[in-house]
Amino acid sequence: MLGGFARATELEVSARSKGEGALVLEADEPGMLEQARDFIRQNDDVVEVCVTLTLVCAGLDLRPIEIDHGALLWIDIDLDENGRLDPATDDPIRLRLQLNTDIYAPLSWGDVRDNTALATLNADRLAGALERIERAIPAELIEIDAPDYPGLVDARGFRGP
């Protein structure tokens, strides 16, 4: 699903009964996916799954660069007091992608504000990942939270200024 956009480096699962970070696995650990699946199946009060991503991008010289902890992929689950999906919540299961870098944004908060060149080189990676996620998961986009980039973000990533 992530394709050339990113690779998972860590997975953290939180459960009500065991607390935040009840299970933490490095992506290169043998059997990591099986361990995560087993933990989730054995604990019916999982409230959060967080995958730390290393972004795979292109630098201005077109060479590949990696941005460690460049994004987080979250699954949040709202449970009621009985440990079931909370019917009082409009969206009891949410998938969130949190970008921790502005390499995809045409305007940067870094020392060099004009980031058009890097954003242009990397926009298709982000757009492709968002499209693959949308196709793979039967969900509805309910919110884009990007107050630092007014008018620059849509369902496929960043647009030019």
C-alpha cells in the first residue's frame, strides 16, 4: 500500500488493559506482522495502532533520500465503557496519516520558504500513497487537518501556491 512512498520502521499497539505502547516492534524483527496480529487478536481492547514511517523521497540532485520518522500512520479506535465500538462516536475507527516534514509542501516552514522544487519532485509519491490507501480501505475522508497550509492541501496531497 505504501509503495515507493515510505517503509515501516516501527509498530506500536496500545490497549486499554495494558496501556500505551503495550506492544512495540521494530519492522525488521522476524515475525513482526504475526506478532502484531496475534497481540491484536488476543486483546479485544486495542485502542490505537501506530506505524512509524521512513519516507523515501528525491533530493534536488534526484538522488534518493530517506526521512526517518517522516510520517506516522495511525489507527484510532473509540471503545465504550464495555469495550465495544462506541456507538455514540460518529467515527469510532479512524485512519490518520501524519506528516512530520514539509518536503511535499510548496511552502516550507524551514530556513528556505520556497520549497516548490522538492515538492514537485515528491508530490506523486504522496499522491500515489493516498490513492492506494483510499482504494485499499473502505473508508470516507472526513477531515484534512493542515492549518499551517491553508488552501494548499486536498485529498491527494499538496497543491501549488
